[in-house]
Amino acid sequence: MYSGYMKADTKKIIDTVEEILKKFEPIFEADGGGAELVAVEEDEVILRLLGNCAGCGLSDLHFGAGIEQMIKERLPQIKKISYSY
């Protein structure tokens, strides 16, 4: 997904976020949805909600209490998580 030169810290952020998203894949796939990493910009991670996750009322719970919390715990330098639809 990412090519060319990137800082070691950016690579660590990408790897960690993708690892976290992978942990949630079974939940998403069971409901016909998903998420992917779109970009890392300084202290922000941008995710895209896919399929049924894009309009699901439970996405706030899964993302806010699950994915966002895990990202912020494992990557304290990330201050903001945004979503692209």
C-alpha cells in the first residue's frame, strides 16, 4: 500500500495500525464491513470505513471504544483519528 521513502516512526505507526485493524477483521467481516488505513499525517491517523461499517450505528462503539483506544494506547504520539468514507 505504501511505497517509497518513509521515516522509521511512520513505518512503525503503519505496522501497528494495520496489526490492530487485523485483530478486528473477524468482527467486521461477520457484518460485511471493514476498515483500512488511508494515511498517517504527523500525529493523525486516517482510516476508511468499508462496506456496512460506513453506515453502521455500532461503528462508533467498535471504533471509539475498540480501535481508537488501542491505537492511542500503543501509539501515544497519535492525537487524532479521522475517518474517510
